[in-house]
Amino acid sequence: MVIAMAVVIGFQNSWDISSVLDEFNKPWSVLLGSAVAILVLGLVDDKWTLRGRQKLLAQCVIAMVIVGSGTVLNVVGLMGIDVPLGIFAIPVSVLWLLLCINALNLLDGADGMATTVGIFVSGSLAIVSLLNGNAVLNVVAAFALCGALAGFLIYNRPPASIFLGDAGSMMIGLLVGVLSMWCSHKETTAFAAAPLAILVLPLFDSLAAIVRRRLTGRSIYATDRGHMHHLLNEKFGRAGTLWIVAVACSVSSAAAIASTWLHQPWIAPLGAIAVLAAMVGTRTFGYSEFRLIAGRARHFANSFMVRPQVCETKKHERAVKVQGDGPWQDVWEPLVDFADRQGLASVKIDVNMAWLHESYHATWRSIRLPEPAMQSLVRVPLFVTRGVGEDSERVPIGRIEIIATSSEDSLNRLGDFLEHAGELQTQVEYVVKKIEDLQESRSRKGKKVVDQGVSVPVDNDALAKMS
């Protein structure tokens, strides 16, 4: 990138080279050093696979070094209104860099996707910086990154012969994160809506992953197949995925550029909202996360409408097929019947099988749960067998969680459930086997077969014994 910057500057005879070199001071030195550091971090992760918290800690240190060198967001400007951050300036700046680093890293799961997004993001930031009258070096750096990624895309497009890996994707995220902070109006540190609109696609993917994992009770570091590139690949194929991403980035970037050029701050968020609405509305990406949020919001709203006398007896149920179309309702519905008959406070099932692109989450609970000190809680892990013969292994795929109000009677009911948990595990394995057979059949036929309602022979008699 530095070589590309030097070449571009050399062709600009009208620019004062000495003044440009004067700008290559502490912030730029820190940025280049940080880029090397995160490159090394990515190489270590690609080689030995670091734990999620280890990688996050190293990213935090790198981000804090950059912020400590003076790259800080002091003001956030949205819709023409400037909001001073005050004491929150440093943590918000660090958080922004972490979001950008991980957003581009998470996108790098499909050939050419992170590279394509990086081209649009860096190119748009260069144009916005130019319109805002930023320093020449900022503009040249963004254009240089855009050009480098465009050349790399030749080898990274499907089927890719060279890959970014964590080293490349995290470094791109760091660079666009810093450049987006520098592309604000000249001589200010305000952060407007334009950079947010330009980065809307990778940020949306990251935030959706956080929402999906937090609302299903999974670890924030858990792996799944619910990212944007997974769903787009499944629906449009590898080449189609790049076209969809390119169109979405074009819309959001064009809106950000128009917003800056016309001095109309409302255009940038409008373009970003249009992209997100199209993604969610067509169920291309974000629809399951939207349902999870809507279900949680509806439960919260209903809690204000229920009379105190029925808070513990009135139930709220929601079930979301986060990904896939497995017949999990044949396991879930008997569980709800058991919980209802036994007067339990809550029952929850969460399943996540990344290798099958299957994810299911369902909850049934009282409007008001008993106090934590009065809860009897049982968690039963769910396992399936992968492989055959000596290569087979038992792998966890999720859990069932049951809560009852603590009493001698409730403990007996939970004991009954545990006695028959083996039969329930058998039904879970049967559902997984049915999903595997369906996917194998679809793969053999070379096309997607519409599931016309799979009938899974659930042993209802065994589940009924739990009552």
C-alpha cells in the first residue's frame, strides 16, 4: 500500500510532495506499526488458532495504541446534529476499531467477499475524504488500499487461488476503521453518518452475530453458519453472492457519497436503511435475528399488560428456525406439553449444528419467572454421533433447559424428566439423521428439494411417561 501511495503521489505534479511527506508523522507511523502488529496476530491465529478471548485481547491492545496516539472520535454527527462524546470518546473509539476489525474478519468466509466489500469501502472513503477536503495522504491511502484489493480480487474471486486469512482480513478492517475516522471534515474529529453507511454491510453482519448468539444463550465466541456469506452462498451460489454484495455496497456507498457531496446528512442513513430493509424483507439475511428481537420485545411489552395475579401462570412461547428447515417442532411440542402439565416455569431448547447449516431456538416460559433463589434448574446437553466406525465421535449440538419453582414436588418432577431424558435424546438423534438424509438427497439430485412436511416418529409414549 505504501508503494502504491508513493506511485500515485509521484504522478500528481501539482501537489507539493514535501508538504505531503510532512504529514507522514506520528499517527501514520502508529497506524503502519499497528497494521504490522495485527498482521502478525492474524498469522499466528491462522497457524495455531488462538482462543477468541486471546485474539480479542490483542485487538484491544492494538486499538488502544492507535487511540492513544491521538486518533479519537470526540464528536459524533448524525442527521446534522453534533453530539460531543466527552469522557466516552476513548472507549467509543476503541469499540469502533474493534467492530471494524472483526466485521471484515467475519466476512472472510466466502471467496472474494471481504475483498469486494473492502474495495467499495476504501474507494468510497477515499471519495468522501476528497469531498471533505482531507489531507492528501488520507485520500491517497484509501485509493491505494482500494487498488491493492482490486488487484488481489483477481486471485481471490471464486474459485479462489489465494486467500486473505485472518491476517489479511483483520488488517483491512483496521485500515478502513482508522481511515473512516480520518475522513471527517477537515480539521475536525467529528464522525458523521457517511462512514457508517459505507460500512453498513460488515457492521450489520457482526451485530447480527452478536444478537443471534446473545438471544439464544450461546457464547459470543461460538461458531455457526448464520453469517451473511453462509446464507448468501446457500441461496445465490458463490458468484451470485459477490454480485449481491456488490449491489448492496454500491447503494450504501452511493448514498454516503451523495450525502457528503450535496451536504444532506439524511441521505446516508436512508441508503443504509434501504439496504438493511431489502436484506431483512427478502429474508436474505437478518430475518431470523429480527424475529428473535421481535419476540423478546413482544414478551417485554406483554409483561406490562398482564395482571400480577396471573404473571406466574400465563405463558409466553416463541420458536425460531434460525437456519435450516429441520422438523425440530416434533421434539419441541412434546416438551411444551410436559412443561404445561407439570406447571413448570420455563423450558428452552437451543440447537446449533454448523456442519449441517441447522440452528433452532425455542422458549416457553412464565411472564414472570421465580426469583433466582427459588429456581430449580436443570440443563441437559444434547449430543449426536458424527462419523462411522472407529472415526465416529459424540459431539455436542445444544441443550435443553428446564426451570421450576423450588419445592419438594418440583424436584420430583424434574427427576422424572431426567429419568426419561434418554428417550428424548434418541428423538433428537433421529431428527438429525433425517436432516442428514434430506441434505444428502438434495446433494445427489443437484437441486434444492422442498420439504413437504417431514413426519418424524416421535416416541410420544416415552415423553408422556414424564408426566
